[in-house]
Amino acid sequence: MRSDEASPPLQQAMTNNGLLGALEACGALRRGHFLLSSGLHSPAYVQCAVLLESPARAAAAGEQIADRLRTLVPDSVLAPALGGVIIGYEVARALGVPFRFAERAGERLALRRGFELSPGERVVIIEDVVTTGKSTIETAALAESAGAVVVGIGSIIDRSAGKHGFAVPFAALLSLDLPTYDPGACPLCHDGSEAIKPGSRPQASPTK
């Protein structure tokens, strides 16, 4: 058994500042010069897939998010692919409700693979990291277009600095105040550093 498989320390690590230490220890929090999927630049990037590569860490994080959303009495969990899939599944498992994910069909998110939402179904949206909130809001709009009711949002990391614009309760395990810059005003670029694109999603225009 690996040392990170012990449940009690993990449960503690997935809350408050313990999570920051866990992110740094496993290499999920990276420092440098990054081009985010929003089109913005940042000196730091959180790759939650590295945190979630341990099933024990993923389960612990899912349980903590589920505990913060349980009072909303959701009927199901919906997450955008790809980043929200693992943590969304773990939240759904902890809540004991069905899990579904939305994926890109061209430029739009869609429910595929036979997934359906019912009118009046109470849904929580789960992400790994919220930065601008754009993909979360897009996922919520998809759910609402099917007649479902979005009752809450959860994530491992909130790096939106309160600017996500969500109209429903939002629970994140950790808020990170990591600066972001428009490419034209990025001090790292001005210093001659070249931004690298981590993650799996093509970047969008920062004006969108």
C-alpha cells in the first residue's frame, strides 16, 4: 500500500491549507509561465489530474465536496469533460446519485453516449478548477436546456477571485489567488518568457 492511500490523513489533507500542501507535494501545482484554456497567461497552473491520479486522493476530495453540497439534495452530478470527469464521478459516488458528463461536439458542449437529464432533475455541476467560470456556466446552461434545475456547483480549486458569476451556491475545497494576465499585458511575456500550454483543452479567446 502506498503511503498516500491512508484515509484519515487524506481526509484532513483535502480541506483548507492541507490541500495546498498536497497539490505542491504531488506536483499538481506548477510554477512558470502558462497559457490557460481561457486564453489568459498565468505564473502558476493547477493540473488536478495529477492530484487525482491517486484513487485515494480522488475519493477523499470527492467526499469533501459532496459533504458541502449534500444539503442541496441533488438528484445527479454533471461535469464537463475532461477535467471534471474524475472528481465529478467521485462526488456522485459520495452522494449516491447518478453521474453524467458533457463533452465537446464541435464548439459546443453536449450530452452524448446516451446520457439524458429529466425535467425538474436537481443537478450539481462539478469541476476540477474554476478560473473564469465559463465552462461551468456553459455546462449549467446545457442542463437547464434539458429542463433540469442546477442547484449548486462544486470544485476542487477556485481561482476565480470571486469573479465566477455563479447564481447558485458554490463550494470549493481551496481558493487560490493566482494572478492571470491578458496576453498583451503579461509581465512574463514582457520579460521575454514564452508561455506554454498545459492541459488538454484548446485555448479560447480571452474576450469570449
